[in-house]
Amino acid sequence: MTPAELRALPLGTRVVVRYRLHGDTHKATDALGELVHVGDTTCTVATRRGEVVIAIADIIAAKTVPPPPERRPRTPAAE
């Protein structure tokens, strides 16, 4: 997905964004969550751990993803 395609998505769309890290230990990581902001130089994804601000220049790949599956009810353990 190009930056222009990312900017065209409606806010609230569930996305996964792979982006470069600027360190020695890892080269890239993913942010999975709702797209809450897209600007000229950054985008923000609301993940389960909080909001992640990503530089558009650091994005390697991005795509929309379906909503998470419904949680199954717990079943009691057999005795």
C-alpha cells in the first residue's frame, strides 16, 4: 500500500503497518490496530498497547485486515 492509499483509508480502519526501526537489535516491526491519524509525515495506529506514531518514510508495507474474531466463551475444565 502506498502512502497515498494509506491516506485514502477512512480513520478507524483496521490495518497492519510494517515499519523500520532505527536501532541495532531489530530492523522492523509491525503495528496492528485502528488507523487514527494520517498526516503528511506520520500516521498513528491505535494498538492494544497504545498509540504508535509511525513516520511515513519508515513504512515498508501496510494493508487492511479483517476485524478480530469474536472471543469464545470459556468452557469449564472436565473433572
